[in-house]
Amino acid sequence: MEIKLENVSYRYKLKYWLKKVNLNLHGPDIIGIIGDQKTLLLEILDGRHLDISGTVKIGNMVLNDDTKERFRRKVALIEQEYHPFTPLSTVEEEADYIFHALEMDAKKKKTKLLEALKIVGLKENVLPRFVQSLSSGEKKRLQIALGLLSQPKVLLFDEPMVDLDSANQKKLLRLWKILREKYKKTILISSNDTDLLYENVNRCVVLQNHTVVLNEVSDTLFQDANTLATYHIAIPRLVQFTLLAKEKGIRLFYHKDIRDIIKDIYKHV
């Protein structure tokens, strides 16, 4: 699924927040977004801002007033915090709101909902529970399950690891791989955590000065200390360790897993 932005600008209160953004991405893939206004970029891709100039396109569909409802079915935005439709709604009631918007056949509702819950690792017994009673990890997975109900091609994650403990972070990392490899989704992850991006995305987009300044393979970007310094991007810890080892004359390869670095050290030290 191609994602394409051509000369996209967003102006609010006489100020440009994004200006002449050009971006072309292909999926299925896992792609990171780092830098300024990354949340705004996700919201534009989700079709939430029609007061933009330029062209936003997913697949063959261009975002405009006539296509916005169909466009938004191709995309699911998973926000930092989950906000239920009503303060005391249950999981099943939340799904019903979405099914109503999708005008889905009543006979298919339960099957589609259970399929989505299974993908994210939730069981049927969550249906009668109040959304606010769920843990942070359960809420995140519920958001994803509800997003999957429209069968989107693109999933957008805004600062996905906020409020998640290490166990739930690992579950989310595994889920991204499943969504990409088995279900052929394109996943965009907005985060300034360079460790997270280096270890888990295949490509990275850098936003600075209200526009896209880099669109690189993640290894190319994060293993280039000079480029990172130029754009004031933190060096991932695994890369930093490898660079320090190289300075001391230890021959190490770049790795995205600390266990692989340890194996490499045993070989060369």
C-alpha cells in the first residue's frame, strides 16, 4: 500500500506547522517518524485535517471532502491515550459505535470483533468490562482491535510505548511483526525513542523545520553518527556501544539485539 504526500502544508493561526511535505512510502512495512509535528502528520494521514493544501493519497484514493469517510477506513490511528466514546461504556458498546459507523451487517459483528480481539491477544471475556477498568496494556490492545474492525491497510501509532510496562511493550513489538508479516499492514510509529526505532523499524522519516528532511533506511540513518549529529538525533544505545568498541580497536558489527552484540564480542575479544 503506497502512502504519498505531495506539497502538503498545514497552517493554523497564521503559522505553518507543516510546509511543503513530500513523502512516498511503500508497504507492507514498519516505518518510524521522528522529530517535530510527528503527531500532526499522523492526524493528517488519518484524514482529520481537511484544511490542508497539497495532496494526501493512500493507494489510489486521494483525501478530500467526498472521500474522507472511505479514506479513513483505510487508516487506523492508535493514540497515546484511549478515550472511550462515553465515560462508562463497555468494550462491546465501544465496538457497537464503530460497527454503526461502518454500517456493518449485524450477523458479522460478533465474528469480526472476536477475530480482532484474537489478533491482539484479548479474550471474549473482556466484552462486558468497562473500558476504564482495563489496564494500560489492555486498553492499547483494545484500541488496535477496534481499529482493525474497518480492515485498514495502514496503522498509525502515536508514542505507542507511553504508560506500558516492559511486558506489554514486548507484546506490542510482537504484534507489530504479526500485523506486518501475516496481515500485510503498513505500520507507522511516531516516537523520539531512537532505541525503539532502530531496533524495530525498517525505515525512518525525520521531520524538522516543519517538513521532511530525511526518509532513510533505518540502518543507514541510525548507524551514521555524523548525520545524527547534524539533525540533533540521539544515537541509539546499541550503536553507541558499537562505536565505542570500534574506537578501542574491537571489531564489531552493528546489531539490533544486545544478545547478538555479546556473541560478536566473544568472537573478536
